[in-house]
Amino acid sequence: MSKKTVKRKKEKRVSASRMPFVFLFTTAALFLIFVFRVLALPEMQTDIASGKRIISLLACLLLTYSISHLAYRRLFQSSMGFNQTDKIITAIGAAAIVILAGLSFQKTLAPNGDNAEYIISAKSLVERGGAYRLYTRNETYNSLAALGLPAMLSPVYALWGLDIVKMKVLIFLLYLGIFPALFLLFRCFYNQRLSVILALLGWCSPYVIASSSSIMTETPFLLFSILGLHAIHRFVHQESWSWKWFVWMMFTVIMTFLVRAIGIGLVGVLLLYLALQVPWKSLLKERKWSPFWSHHAFRKLMILSVPLILGGVLLQLWQQSQGISQAAIFFNKDLFRHVGDNFFSARMVIGQMLYSEEIFRWFAFDNESQLPRHNVLSILVSVILVMGLIRGLLQKNLIAWYTLVTMLLVLFGSLTPQEMVTMRYNMVLLPAFIVLFYEGLIWILELLDRQKPSLALKTLGNLTISILLIQLLFSSMAGNIYSIGRAERGYGDAYADFIQAAEWCKDNLPDDVFVASMKPRIFYVFSGKKGIRLAGGRAEYSAEYEENRLAFFKEMKVTHLILDQASGRTQEAIFPIVDNNTDKFEMLHVPKPHGTCGIVQVNSY
């Protein structure tokens, strides 16, 4: 062996020995950068009390230590099994995330409106035995209502009435189940350490934590869809028919669909995943029926296909008989235009959802944030995600196929291509996106290794992947700090006054009033008074608009208006109408504490 060869091998060993130090130094440096950046955030300086500030930073430190420890052991001590120390470190990381989620717990009902729809449906289930739009004058039946979440909220309503905090506690308890569910799913494909790392990263996503105290479908959908994927994997890979896994699988799949209609994708994924397990080429060569039926995956596919497809068709026919079906919405006349609009919207935001703190702030209704532009980094992350998706599809990975099917359903089914709506629909895929991001990085490393095989390159590549995953963690924790600040300050004075106005109307107006407000469903939750929307999302004042709106109020027999300052449309389109018609409108009450909202009585038209 030549001296040059010996020297080269020695240099490689020295280089490899430095890798642990490089990993620890880089992680520590990134954490310090994160701390200095977080301390400069406005919510850290003004909204979060000093005690909670210390607790939140300590939780971030413990979570960083937990994931870094597991990544270090995976990189440099992979021969050692998942021992008691790893379990303790995992528990520390999970506890840190629970602390961050607890500090982010928002007691106030968010001003989006859909949350009120679920609360009203829960009230309707308890009092009327069905999903009725109680906030409307005719109380029409809602055939498209997703009854999963209202059914879960109905016991809370039956016991305590419209107790918003107790309903949020129920959602938070469901959130606690997401981490073990993610671990069980990822354990089907990865070793224990990597499964824990990916599960912790998915669980601490700011979008996931923000939804943990939101009366919306994201948290229950995430939980049941993850449990459903795990059950599908276990059922499909059983050599014989397992009634235990079949019953659990059908329960989780049905619950996922009941929580959100897009959960129907799990049915398609189940049938598709079964079909992928069938060795079609080898069985077709025999040209006989018996080999097909003897294969467990084909047998399960045949048994399940007919009842599942028939059940889906019957459901759509029943919905159509009630007015409109999901299939009719899906196959609308502008289908391809909607697909194009939704694709453009998804292209703008999905890559940024993994790493951009700014886009999360915008998504969380931060008044000073704007939708970040599509940049080089977001394009690069998107490319890596696509590579991970392709790799997963080629490897028949269940998570990849589920991601593809769900995204296609969103692309074809969503009639609202705005970026914020696209983010909400795809938020439930964030744990899957993290997995695909990892798979994309692994594929890049494998392609490089094929070009020039090198142990040093492979080690450096795996270290880089771990550092990138830890950087995702820092981005997530920065978003969670914003959520903690928002939990402290609420949604602003104008929205607080709007709630006060609704509560005043509950105590001081008769039951037969009909109120126009910016959020009629939220208004109904706090007032019990029916009504309609005050102004459309794109309303602009003009003389023609004033004439049409007054005619609309007269036609709908509106008795009161809620003039708020939380909605730009109210100020720009409705305030001038009231100011120009003082003979028709009378200010009845201005609720405290901030005086930004007024209750106006309609005297005549």
C-alpha cells in the first residue's frame, strides 16, 4: 500500500472523527441564533409575560436537546438499540411540546366563522336531532354538513351548554393523541429513533399546535387519518383476514370522512394500496383465476371494492336528494379552471409551510404580516418535496400515495383557490410533507453516492439531512412563540367588542330580531339571534351598492346592524350607507370596553 493511500485513509478517519463535533457545534450555533431572533420578536417583548417567556424558551431548549440527542445517536451510535435513555429523552421532548401547546392555548373563539358552524351543528344535533342552520331564518337542513366534529362536541354542549373553553379542551385532548399515532405510523417504515424524530417534528408544527385549541376539523382529522393509515397498513399486510384490524380500520376511516369529506381519500388509498400489493404480472402469466383469489391482497381488494364503492354512490344519491351532493360540487362546470387556480395557489404556499415563520404569521391573521413571495428557497423545498413524493410512489409507500390522493382531491374539489384556504386544506398533510422532505433529501444523497461512492460523503450527507431537520424544528418553534403571544393578546380590541355586542343583544333584544353582522354564525353563538352577513368579502361602496344593499336589507327584513371595526368591508362599504341615511338608522348601543362596535337599529327603509 502506497504512502499516499495510507495518508488519504488517515485523513478520512480524522474527518469522520470530527463529524460529531461538527454536528454538536452547528446545532448549538443554530439554537443560539434562534434564541436571539426569538427574543427580538415583538410578542416576546410586549405580549408574553416574563414567566411564560422563560418557560417557553426552556421548552424550546428541551425540545432541541431531545431531537438533537436522538439525531446524534442515530448518526454516530446507530449500533446501540433504542434504550431507556432514549425513551426518557423522547418523553422530555414530548413534554416540551405539550408545554408549548399549553402556552398557545387560545380561550377565545377564533374569528373565522367555520368554528361557529361546528358549534351550531352540535347544538342542532342535541336539540333537533340533525344538522340544521339554526342561525338562518328558515333553519334549513345542511345535507353537506360534516358531522364528525359536531358529534364529538355534542356531549359537551349537552352537559355544559355553549362552553367554548370546554370544547377547546376536548380538541386539545385529541391533539395529545397525535404524537403516539404518528410514531405508530412511522414505525411501520423507519427505525425507532427516526420515527420519534419525525413524529416530534410533525407534532410541534406551528400549524398543528395552533389547531390544538381551535374548534375546527384539523386536529380530529389529523388524529383519525393517521390512525386510519396505520390501520390500513396493518390490515393490508396481514396474510389472512384480520377482523380486529378490519373493524378498527373501518372505524378510523369512517371517522376521518365524517370529520371532513376529503377523508373519502382514505377509501381510495385503501383500495389503491391493496392493488399495489398484488403481483399482477406474475399472476396474469398463469391465466387462471385461482392464483388471484389465493393471494391475500387481491382477495381483500375484491371483498372490499363493491360495498365501499356502492356505499359511496348511495351516499351521493342521498345528498343529491337533499339538495346538492359532494360529487356535484366536485364535478362542477369550471372544474379545470378551479384545478389550475388551486395548483397555482398550492405552488405558492406548500414549500413555505415547512420553513417560513412569516407565512405562518400571515396564516394566523397577523395584521402586520403579508403573504411571502415565492422565492428560491421555497422552490428548492418544493422540488425536494416532489422528489420525496416520487421516491415514495415508486417504493409503494403508503404515506406518499395518501399524500398524492389527498392533494388531488383538494386540487379538484376546492372551489376557493385563495392561498389561506389552500394552506388550511393542506395543513393536515404537514407530517406527511416532513416525511417526504426527508425522503427527498435521502434520494438526493443516494443519487450523489451512485455518482461517486464515498463513506465520507454519505456521512456528511446524513449529517446535513439531520441539520436541515433541526432547522425545520427552529422554524416551527418560532411560529409557536407567535402563537403563545397571540394567546396572550387575543384577536384585538375590535373583535372583543364584536363579541360584547353579541352578548348585549342576547340580553337586551327580543328573539324575533334579524341581525346583519360581519360574522352571523359567530354572532349567533354568543347572542342566539338569527341573521345574515352584513357585506360580502369584495364589497365596495358606491351609490348603486348603497341602493342595492338597502333593498336587500328590506327584502330580508333586517332589524339591526352590527357596525364593527374588525372588518374592513364593514368600514368601507356599510359605514357610508348608515351615515347617508340617518333617518333610517339609529345607534342603539356602543358596547364597552373599547367602543369600536355599534349596534344600530333599523327604523325604516
